[in-house]
Amino acid sequence: MSEQVSRRDALKRVGLAGAAAAVPIDALAQVTSPARAPLETLTPVEADVLDAVVARLIPTDSNGPGATEARAARYIDRALSGALAASRDAYRQGLAALDGYARTAKGAAFTQLSPQNRDAVLADMERNAATGFPGGSAAFFNLVLAHTIQGTFGDPFYGGNDRFVGWDLIGYPGVRLAATPNDQRMASKPAPTHMSAYDYTMFAKKKPSRAATDSTRGEHHGG
């Protein structure tokens, strides 16, 4: 792959190839990251590295917001103390190895590298050419990419897809319990519901045992 880890590359992996490829980051305005929610699993240093990684895997570009705005890293942090708990050691070792490789290969911590050098490090990882990773760098790259996609396009209940930016990006209107005659004719694009599946009464009693994990536990898709 090219050194640019593009939006198109990420979306193709989940069958969303209709999205346009990322434009070079140098052509874009600096993106201000949303304030970080209190961490549940990762250390602040680990979270800083992960934030920088997801921002390059599904970057913000002229087509719209990316993993940063969707808060994919928040999803991962929460899930590592729940459904993805088995991957906690992989993240602990992998994020440390990633930062170590960045220092060795590019002379600085990953978070201090230019976007182009961050992409180069990630490209080395995907090719399994980055050293110092238990089990190989490609395995960790693919793990983080899969979880970044989940956090960007999954149900907001789990902490990602903040304000439905992922669904809006791909034109997914959200869960619909009924289809009107006009919907069935597909004469126009359906309006987004901007609702989590668990906002519906029929699913509310079937929420996963681990509910929203921020300080306002009743919130499904908070800021």
C-alpha cells in the first residue's frame, strides 16, 4: 500500500468502497481533537499513541470527519475493559512497540512525528516490516484497524460513532423498525434517525450487560 493509510483502504475492508479516498493531509486544515473522556483502561501515554494512530487509519479529510471525530479511541478504551478485554495485553505491548519503532525508525515518539512519517510507520507495520512487536507488527496493525472501524461505524451506544458521524459519512440512516411505501420505492434517500438501536423501546431491555461507561451511564452517544 502507499504510505498514506487512506480512508478508502479502511472502508474497503468493511465493504464501503464507495467512499472517496483520503486527500493528502497537508491540503487540510488542522483538526482540533475533541476533549478526551476519562480513561477506563489505557494509560494516558497509551491513549495519546492510540489517538494518533486512529486519526491516520481513518483520517479527517475533504469528504468529512474520521475516526478522531467518531471517538474511535474512546470506544477501544471502553471495550478493552469489556468485550475486548482479551486484547488488553496486545494493546499494552503493541502500543509500546509502535512507539519504540517510531523512535528507532524515525527518531521521535509516534505522537511527535509528522503525518507523513506516522503513515510510513503504519505502512511498515501493515507490511509486517516493523520490528519489536510480539507476534509481528501486521497482527497488531490489523487488530487496531478492525477496532477503529468498529469504533467509527458501530452503534454509538458503545462509545464510538460520536454524534453519528460515521453513519452520516457512509449514508447509513440508522436502525428503522418499519419501511414506508416511499421507502420501499427508494425514490429518495431516507432521512437519518440519529438513534442508537437501544434508544428503541423494543431493544432497550436487551442492552448488553455492560452499559455506557462514562459518568452519565444513561447516555448512549454523548459528547
